[in-house]
Amino acid sequence: MARLNLLLLIAVLGTALLLVHTQYRSRQLFTELERVNSEARRLEVEYERLQVDKRAQATPLRVEKLAKEQLKMRTTTPAITLYVRQDGSVIPAVVAPAAPASVPPAARPAAVRRSHG
């Protein structure tokens, strides 16, 4: 009977130590889980902040300003646009009219000057 009591005492002590160890490990894991969840929330907040910054940086006015200032780009106009045909020849978008002789408006004939009113 003494052997059985000793064996049961050892089993109870072993079970008690296992229980203590399991509770300790459970607390460690819970603490780690809370730390990881906190880090995840922090990263989500940072991600949202970066998305807002990204949207602010990509506004059309800002992009146009940077293109003009840093890349020295300019808005296209028909005067500076050229079209390339399939055969490789280049044609301007707008054919410039022949430059009129530089005659001041007052010196033009009366038939050319028109009065509206």
C-alpha cells in the first residue's frame, strides 16, 4: 500500500508541475499574441497613413508641377506636335500659314479694314 501511495503522490506532483508549466507557457503565448496584435494594428495605421500620403502625392496638379519643374516638360500644343507616318515621314500637326507682310493695320486699305458698328 505504501508503494501505491508513493506512486500516486509522484503522479499527482508530476501532474501539478505539468499544470504549472502549461499555465506559464499559456501566459507567455498570450503575451506574445497581444504584442503581435498590437504590432499589426500599428502597421495597419501606418499603411493607411501611407495610402493617404500616396494619394496626396499623386494629385494631377502636383504631378504637372513636378513634370514642369524637375523634368522640364511642357504641355503639348499643335505648334510643337509632329506626327510620324508609317513610312517614317514626319508631318507637323498644324501647317503654319504664310506670314503676312508686316503692315500696320492703319496702313491697310479701307476695304480690308472693317468697321463693326
